[in-house]
Amino acid sequence: MIPIVLGVRLFRTPDERGETPVAPGFLAVAAITVANGADNLGVYIPLFATADVAALAVYGAVFALQLALWCAGARWLVHHPSAGTPLRRWGPRAVPWILIGIGLWILLR
């Protein structure tokens, strides 16, 4: 329900200039990530419970590297000369729809 609530809130909460806010904050993104990844707990809990400290360190390092690559890729895409302008222009209008879609997808799964 969290992504749906956030998406609806973005439709109803204009900023000072009357425009839709750019994006949800860090906690909102973290909540969506947890909601979307909750089904992974069935896989990761047994994996982490049976792993030794060295394996846990490798898992953590790989996760951090993948996260850094995704963030770098997103930053590159937004600042790209061709793709960045439409993303910055239409992104704030698309975010509520995307959040509601993610929420519905999670509920229907």
C-alpha cells in the first residue's frame, strides 16, 4: 500500500509553484524497496543464516557495488544530453503514476 499512498499523495501535494514535487524522499524510496523486496526474504534469510562472516562480507560488497552502479547509471541517464531533458521534464509528472503502478503490481502478485 505504501507506493500507492505515496503516488496519490504526490497527485494531491503541489509544491510552492503549483507543480508536482520532483520525487519522494529517501524514506519513501526505502519503504518502496522493502515493500517490493519482501518476497525475497524467503530466499535471503536461509542464505544469510547459513553463510559465514566472509561470505556475508562478499554479499554486502556485491550489493553495495550493484547499488553504486545503478545510482551511477541513473545519474548518467538524467544528465545525458538527449535523454536527460525529457526525463527532467516529464519525470515529476510520471512519478505518481509509476508509484501507483508499482503498488498495484505488488498487491496483485
